[in-house]
Amino acid sequence: MSADGPVGAEAARRRTFAVISHPDAGKSTLTEALALHAQAITSAGAVHGKGTRRGVASDWMEMEQARGISVTSAVLQFAHRDRVLNLLDTPGHADFSEDTYRVLAAVDCAVMLIDAAKGLEEQTRKLFDVCRHRGVPVITFVNKWDRPGREALELLDEIEREFRLKPTPVTWPVGIAGDLRGLVDVRGTDTMLRYTRTPGGAKEAVEEVVPASRAAAEEGAEWERAVEELELLQADGAVHDPEAFLAGRSTPVFFGAALSNIGVRLLLDAVVDLAPPPGDRPLEGGGVRPVTESFSGLVFKVQANMDRSHRDRIAFVRVCSGVFERGMTVTRAASGKPFATKYAHSVFGQDRSNVETAYPGDVVGLVNASALRVGDTLYAGKPAVFPGMPTFAPEHFAVVRPADIGRSKQFRRGIAQLDEEGVVQVLVSDLRGEQAPVLAAVGPMQFDVVQHRMAGEFSAPVKLEFLPYHLARATDAAGAERLNRSRLVRGESMIRPRDGSVLALFPDLWQANSFAREFPDARLEPLVAAHG
């Protein structure tokens, strides 16, 4: 089964992609709409659903459903046009960007959402940078065109100016934002697609193909304007070039409205037609793992308690090469020890089913994988080690203690679990000892998740005491000793037990610079950047 033929053919059928955006751009709604158009589900529910509309299929955690945000990555697998699509939904909120960055190590393409009214926002900029750094090609979807917003040409200019990325429209709106009359598929401008949304947007919008002559008669100036803008863009060379797209020099652009299911089918087809299939994967230290080599996989996410009745722990593994078969024994590269894969699931939101076989690009959930960590490489046959996941610089710190000292055992187990999942980083200081660890977070909402999960999943409510630090630097034992005895600098040293790193924490950059001036030979280095 590991011959080039079957594995190569199955890999060629896969499209593994992420949906990424700034908060509130409509990412979870688009995820649901894509699944609806692929007929993987029968009714779409908006994140901020009303009445009887449920939360989206990919938002399984109570907190996500209550707040209307995604704080964990979800995996949805479905078929479309004889292709297998693996859609990795990601947190939209900036406080959980670390999870999003990890997911980008497991995909071959990204669909970037841009809000028609807001354009390029802070998180959008960061994610574009990460995609470029990782070599992930990006398809852009300008969302919410059924609401008032900016000019289409203006949005394209902003993408090209700020990202040095050539936007090449594949669909183009007829009508300004907030007055969408239809869409033109640039590959056939002799027709216009007109949409009639269904009540509540729970079903696919009705799509009508309108000949150009009729569109010109019925839409008048709006049709003429759309045609003129397209001619202007094509004269400027804004035409899709597959080679430039895969090289990260251009981005195909689509317009629509995810909540109304407008333009979503065209985007789904684009994932099949334009996104690359899984390919050979770079290895740590150089070289590549051919997609047809024996099995290898990358653990990009660990999540506990997805099934409340079983209190389990799932490691999400992106298959990078070869064939995964349930029950096979693989090797964990970090320890060299064997790992049995008896319990392997595919996951669709809260629903899961046993997976017997998986191919490059697929995502497998390994249940009760207590030995696995984010960034681990698994392999069978020829050894492989993929580059690990970067650790991100935390900016918020809080001492965490059990609210009930009688729940100390549950407290320790819960904090260790959240540390392993990467929900927060756990630090230990000499000042407080292991009984009062310090939580380090990229964003403050991570603390809310900790409190919610510690109380709900581990029956160990916690109290937080926030610390006045907002800057972390890597140091060593000598640097830590100097920081702790310095009388001029406000700061504190801590150890990250997960990897033994020594961190120096400061209230701000001014204090860090003061320490560097007082001890010029002390080690003080920035932590790995978000896209490092």
C-alpha cells in the first residue's frame, strides 16, 4: 500500500486548508457554509444564532457556544467533487493566535477572510505574515458584501500595498457593498450569478444564472461599472497565475457573504481547483520526507475532554506521508519509544468515528494519547523529524492557586493538562514554589478559558493573582541569579518546566534595557516571534 501509485493518487485527492481571519470577520460562519455547500451538513447555524438556530458544528466547547467565538481549532472532513477536503477551523480571537499559528504548520493552503467594511485588520496582517513565512498560499474571500462597506478596488489596492501580494479577482461583485446585485465569474463574464438568500441563511442561497444582456438591462449602471472595473484589472495584469499563487506572490480573490451563503460554492470549487495537494515535507536539519514514503505525521494540537462522558485526550495528527492504518505501531521521534494507535478517530465537530485508514493531508485524532505533545513527529519505517512548533512570547502573567485546598490533586492534574495542550504556558518561580505556578499567556482571554475548564472539567476552581509583567526574555541560571539580586530593576526569573527554559520577566522594555545596561554580559534574548 506504500507504493507510489495508491498513496500518490490518494494524496492528490486531498486538500487540507485552514480558514483564518481577524475576530468577527465571519470565519466560523464561512466554515459552516462550506460544509453546507459540500452537503456534509443539512442546515447551517450562525455563531450568533437566534431562536432555534444552533451553534456551528465546529464550535463544540460550551464557552465557545456561549460567547460566539472559536477558542480551539476544529477539524472537519468532507467530500466535494471526488476530492477529500480537510478543513481546519481556527480561533479568530487574537488571544488564541498561538493555536492558529500551530494549525498553519498542518495545512497546505489558507482561506483568508477580509471584512468588506474593515479591510485589513491587525490579526489579518499577522496571519498573512505567518502564511508567507511558512510558504502557505492564500486564497482571499472578501466577506459581508451584503452589508455596507468599502470599494472593491480600494480593498485590492490595500492588499497589494501592504502585503506586496498581487490580488487576482476570480469573482467580482455587481453592486457596491450593501447593495449586492450579483457576482461575475471572471472566467466567464458572459453571465452574472444572482442570489436569493433563504430565510435565516440556514440553507444554500438560490443561485440564478443571468445572461450578460439581461444583466445589463436589469442592473444598468451597476453592471457597466462591474465590467469596466474588471477590464481595468485585467489590463493591469490582475489575472490568476497558478505559479505565482503557489509561490506566494499572488492571491486569488472571491467576494460574497458567508452568512447568506452567497459566493460560497465558487470558493469551495476554488479550494478543489486552485489549492495544492499534500506534497513532500521539509525535515528538521534539511531534506524532505516524500509524500509516498512510509507513514509519518505531525502532532499539531492536543485537546482534552472533547467527550465529557469519557474525559479523554486527543492528539490531532496531520498525516504527512504514507498510509496511516488504525492499530499500527509508530515511533515517537522525541523519545524513540513505540506508540500504539488502537484508538484512532476522525472528528467532525463533536461527532467522531473510528478511522481505519488515512492518507497524506488527512487529520487523525489519537485518543488517550497522554505521551504525545504538540510538535511531536510520529513515523513508521524510515525515521523522520519535522521542525518543531515555535513557543510564543507571553505578555500576561498570573499566579494560579486552587480555590479549595482540598482539591489540590485535581488542581495539579488540570494545570498539567492545560500546559500540555498549550492552552497556557506554566512557569515556576523560587519565590512561590510549585504549589503556586504562574500562568503565562499571549492574551488575557486564555485565563478565562483556564478558569472555565478548571472548574468545569477538573472540578478544581482556581483563583488568579495577576502579576505586573508584560515582557519575557530568555536567560540562563546566571542571568536569573543576577536579576533576582538586582536592586535597580523590577523583574523576576522563572523556569518553564516543560522544556527547562529560564525566563526573565519585566514590567516593560525600559526595565529590560535597564537590566541589560547593569549586566551587559548577562544572557537576555527575545523569545521566538509568533512566526519564527
